Amino acid sequence: MCIFVSICAYCAAKYFVSMPKRSVKQQVVVFSVLFVSVLCVSAQNIFSHLESKDTSAKGVVKVHQDQRIESLVYGVKKKAATQTQTNENSVGTVESLAVVNTIDVPGYRVQVYSSNIQKTAKSEAFRIEEEFQQMLPNVPVYVSYHSPFWKVRAGNCRTMQEALQLKSEIGEAYPQVKRDLYVVRDKIKVPAKQ
């Protein structure tokens, strides 16, 4: 992007030096076109720009968002909605499991955490998500924010019986949250039939 801006600035400077008798209207038009082109180039990928490390800044921006947001912002339609989950096996290697063409259907999940304490709820939700993924890597876990609550929910259960079974498995594997577990109705992700 810096190269593009440099080239545009150089061309604009050449343009005004070679023909100094330009009207104010022509100068405004040229600078407007230059400004709009710089904005278009810089706005091409705001998400990667936010996550890039800036040497002058002291912090790092980490964006947690659904993959569909980028396609909404940029108007790009992907061939198939995909999710990738990673599992770490006993040897320590990471294998990738791709769930292709998922659809949302009514079902059940096990709520592991819910809080509306502004100062700690968000960080606590993501901490619980990490711990949960380490203890039960095969169970999908979802962090969501429904104002003013941060919630951590697990599983994609089609029936109440499946959800109750998952609740007992979670209670055994993750006893710190056993008393806070309960089954809730939610939209779940299931593979689409092809």
C-alpha cells in the first residue's frame, strides 16, 4: 500500500510541476481522485490491518469474529461455509477436522458459563473456553455475547437426551463448573446433506 501511495504522490507532483497553470477546480479534482484511490486501497482489508503488528503501538489487537462477517463486509460469497476445528492427540500433533456446509437447526447445548460482570466476564469466558477445549477437545465450544451476558456453551445436540448425556460428561471432565451446567435450547450447527 505504501508503494501505491508513493507512486500516486509522485504522479500528482509530476502533474502539477509539468503544468503549473492549472485551475483550482482541476487541482481539487485531481487531489480528490488521489484521496479516494488511497482510501480504496487502504480499506481493502481492514481486518488484516487491525491484526497487523504496528511498531509504534504498544498493544496488539486480536479480533474474535465469525468468518461470515468478512464476507458481509466485502460482499464476497464463498463456495461453502466451512469451519475448521483442531484436535491435539496424545503425541502432540495437531490434526484439522473440516466441517463443510454446516447449517443452523434448532437443538440443545450445555451452558458452561454465563456472567454479566463487565470487568471480568469476557476474559473469564475466553479462559473457560480454552480450558474446556483442552479437557474435551472433541466437543465444540462457543463463546457468545448477548448483552449484557457473556456465555460459553458446548455441543451440538439434536435431542434433550444427547444434551443431558453431554452435561454429565462435562461435569465429570470439568468439575469446576459442574454446579453451573444446564441444558439450553439453541441453534446448533450440523453438516448439511449433499
